[in-house]
Amino acid sequence: MNTRTLVATLLLAGLPLLSQPATQTADPLALAALMLSDQHPERALDVLQSEETRKKLEQDKLDAARYYTLLGLAYKARQIWPKAWGALQQAVKLGHDNPNLHVHLARIAWALQHYEAVIEEVKRSGPLLQRLPGLHLLKVRSQWQLGRKQAAWDALQQALQYFPQEAMLHRQQIDLLLELKLYAQASEKGQAFIQQGLGKREDWLAIANALRMHHHYSLALQLLEQAHLARPGDSRIARLLARTWMEDGHPVAAADLLYQQWLRTGTRDQALLAETTELYRRAGRLHQALQLSSQIQDEVVKTRQRMALYLQLEQFDKLLNSEAQLERLHLLDDENLRYTLAYAAFRMGQFQRMEKHLQFIKNPDLFRNAAALRKAASECVDKAWQCIG
């Protein structure tokens, strides 16, 4: 039950309404309850913490249990967890002991990382356990945080009996399997998760990415292929699938997949085109990458990719011909591109042009490469024909 619902319950339970006589409308509890219901917890706190309200409380002119309930809910809405915990505990001690308050206390205890308290408050929520799957999730995660893996697993199985179609519980089951390093079972559950249409795209991606990060590429691929079949137009799924193919040693398959995805988007997605071009470059399909790069509209992205392609194709004349464009796009501040031009000039026997770019190199690694390039150039002065081409 959320704060708005609980506040409404408090109002219906007997708090005065604004339509009543003026002497009653001044009731600070009614005013604070309405402010909480309207999502203004800071105003509710101002009312509850005012000197006048505190005086009425001390004089027993207010229902103390309701006062501390409202105070705790206001603190909770502001995420002032310790004060929320203290106020609601006080409300319980004063007799306002109901399952709804224990739901709030369980959530506050979780925010405070008081995991034993979470488990206890969930237990005290009584019949709400059969209606709120989120309570089971708090219990499962708290048991896990306390290192009680078997208890966490048992609590999750119990939760799934109550809520067999609850996506977040199935997602938690997969996460626990991943934590237990039971990757095959996690992948199998993940595929069933997708087939049943449970969860969101972000869930599918997170599960697959966890398998990929642990280098279980074949399991990740099985899950991602299933997700790709379910949502063929989803570029995020296609991107992660392509990345996994790439890391599994299949760069051409990865590039072809992204190329087909780019065509599926109607060739509008420029970021996807740039990724596809880069994958073809890495796969060694250099001429195909060069052809695709011509359709990239972002000049900076296009120029960077073309520089890499010209270098791999050993088209040093084209690299040097790009110098003016690099300068126009302010890309010569990139020392890697400076060094690329210097290397191209070296290979073309244009040593003075090489030196023009090397003098700007400050990066330690590139500086060492520059020193080696200068040494090689000095050895080529009298026999340039051996160094050109």
C-alpha cells in the first residue's frame, strides 16, 4: 500500500474534513494528511513540527498514534529514513499496529540496510504478503544480503507459489542463479522468461549482458537470439547480440547482423551505420566498410573511420590528402591522428612533413613511437627507396 492510500485510510478513519466547522478545520493532523495525500510531504512536516502542533500533542489534544504515523510517512516521502523509522515505530508502540505500517517499515528498513529488520517487518505484514509481491522480494534480497543463500532461495520459491506470473520474481530467480554461477540454468530460465513475454527489454539485456561479462558467450547468444526473434526491430538487442558475436570471435557475423538491422531501420540510424562500418573494418572487410562510410553524415565520425581504413589499406596518399580536412574539423589536436599522418608521410618518404606532425606529439607512448620513427627516417635518408611504399 502506498503513502497516498494509507493517508486516505487515515482520513476515512475519522480525521476531520475541511468542510467541517472552522474550529475543526484547524486540526493539524487533518491538514497534514491532506498535504501528504497531495504529495506535499515538506508542507506536512512544517505543520506537524510547528510549535502549535507540538504543544497540542504534549497537552494530549491530538491522537498521538496518528501524529507519529503521519510524521513517519512524511519523513519516508522525503527519504529521511532514520527519522521515518523512529516515528513509525513510535506509532506502533502507541497502538497504531496494522499490516500497512509494517509494509512501510519493511521498506524503510531496506533503505537503512537493516536486513534482519526487513525480514521481521515483512513477517508482521500478515495478509498483505499474499497481495504484494514486492514484500517477498524484500525478504529474498535481505536473506541474500545476510549470506543466507538457501533461505533466500526458499523464500523466492514460496513467493513464486503465490505469484507464478510475477515478472520481477522470475527476474530475481535468474539473478540468484547468476550469483550462484549456475549460468546454464540462468540462460535456460532467461529464454523461458522471454518466451513467456515476461519482463522488459532492459531485463533481457541485463541477463544476457551478465552472461557475456562472465564470458559465457554461447549461453548469452542463445538468449539474445531468442530476444532478437521476439523483437527484430529493437536495435539495442541487435547491438548487444552483435557485440557478443564479435567477442566470441565472429566479427563478420556481427557486422552482417548490424548491417541487416540498419537496413531494417530504413537506413535512418546514423549511429548504427557507424557501428556497422566499424565492425566491418575490424572484420577485415575494408572495402565494404569504406563504401558504407560514404553514407555517414557526421563528418568527424566519417573522417575518423576513413583514416583508420586508409591506414589498414595502406593508402598513405589518401591519408596525407586528408590533412586539410582534419585541420578544418579541428581533429589535429588528436595526437593519434597526428601520428597517423606522420607515419603516412614516413611511408611516402616525406620526412620533413613527417617531422612537422611529430613535433606536436606529447603522449608518452606515442612519443616513444615518434622517436623510433625518427630513427628509422634517419636511416632512410640515403636509401629512401627502401622505406617508401
